[in-house]
Amino acid sequence: YVENRDLKPGEKVVLDPGKEGVTVRVYRNDELISTDTYEAESSIVQIGPSIDPDKRNK
């Protein structure tokens, strides 16, 4: 998470949803000729500042 003080407390904005990792195998005539692995990428989310517990009830 990345804090963004321009957002309301607790509000979230997804900047990049990320990607799942995957392994790709290529076969020719039932013979494995190539294997490529693509790593997962984390999502990037902005979040509004947390509410200070001392200020919440005032």
C-alpha cells in the first residue's frame, strides 16, 4: 500500500492490479522444447490516511 493524503480515510485506489505468475511449456510432437516462467507482480494500491484514534470521537 502507498499512502495518499488526498484520499479520504480508508479509501483505496488500485493503480496497478498486478499479475499472476505463469509457467508456459511449448511442445512439438509431444516433446517439450521450451519452458518459460513469468513471475507474479504485486498490485499497487493507494490508501487514504488512517484515522487518528484520538481524533475519531471528537
